[in-house]
Amino acid sequence: MPETPSPLLPPPAEVLGVRRVRLAEVPAPRLTAEERRARDRVWADMVLANPALFDGPVVACAGTSWPRPGELHVSWSRVTYRHYALRRVTTSTAPTASLSVSVLQPTDDGRVLIGRMAPTTAAPGRWQPPGGAVEPPPDGERLDLAALRRNAVRELAEETGVSAVPTELTLWAATRGRYGSVGVLFLAPPRPETELRERFAALAPPERELVELAFVRSPAGLPDLPGPHADYLAPLVRRFARLRPPG
């Protein structure tokens, strides 16, 4: 008989195929005065431990639905990074799901690039594909799939030095993980490993959000990467190994 997962553990992350993403803005979560005070106390402690943290604007995921197979609808709101400090406030009931973009960057021999986050980031030492939180659009502009592609292109360049144009990225999958967070994944054109390493090495070290690269072909290569892994990394690599384009 299969073992029942503990209710105290977060549900396993999922990687789901997606062909269309629709986004709609909704008001930010309403917090009680106590939640705001607790959030700010926790944020102050986090900044004290890591002064590199910045309370900049970010997009939070307010809810999701799948009205049809392969079609993801996301409601989102404007918050700042300190909102996620509520994850450490046990008495808070406010939603703390995030919305992120990532880029699956293959090599021309069928592996995929994974990076290790710098100690100064919000997830020090964690292995994950290049990517990050989605930034809200300026007032009056829409957050749509084209905007997510632009976010993904920027993250890829900032973290690996690889330049791409939005039209080169193919919508590939969506992740659903801890706190209900959602990630939209794009597939980039394959590049030689030597080119990827050269572009990464050309980045100025103080500006790097990733401190190390690895290239894996299947989940069997993940145990060789010491340290924490993004909760969706194993199912993501498993899906890539199953669906990767022939090369």
C-alpha cells in the first residue's frame, strides 16, 4: 500500500504542459494591521541577515485556473518582495504565491543548463534554471505572454550572459509548487556548451546571480549537484529528458 504523504509537508511540485497563458490583474491582498506589522518585522530580520535583499516591485500570483487542457489563466497583483516575508508568519492567512519565468537553455548535445544561485540572493545556493520573479508592467500597460517573454529574455541575459530575442523563446511548460507559486517556462534554441560557458565567464562576477553552471541530461545527474534544489527541478528535468527535441 503506498505511503500517505505527511500533511505537514508541502505537496510535490508539478510541471505541466501549457499552450496558452492568460493573465488578469486583481487588487493586492488585503492585510490586517497585525499581518503588516509581523511582515515588516520578519522583513527587517531578513535584510539584517542579507543586506543585498531589495524590496522592489514584483508580481504575486493571486490564483490560477485551467479552463481547458493546456490553457493556464493566472490572476496577479502588484506587491513588493517583503510580501513574501508573510510565509514566515504562521498566523497569517494571506496568499503568498509568486509568479516567475524561467528559461530552459539546452545544449546542442541534449543537456540542459542549471545554475546555482549566489549567496546574496533570496535563495542562496539553490540549483535552478535561469529565471526569476516577474516584474509588474508600468501603469497602463498589460502583463501578457509577450511581457513574460521579455522578462525571460532579460533574466537569461543577466544570469548567463546569453542574448536572445523574445521570438526565439517557445512557451514550453508551467510549474506549480510550494505556496501555490507558478512559473512559466520557455524553451530557448540549443547552443554549444562551450559558448554558454564563455558567455557566463564574461559576466562581471559582482553582477552574477548565478555562481556556477551545470549541464544535466536526466534526473540521474541531479544528485551530483550539492545543496538545495528548486522544488520543481527534478520533474522539470524529467520532462525535458522525455520531450527534448532531437539533436
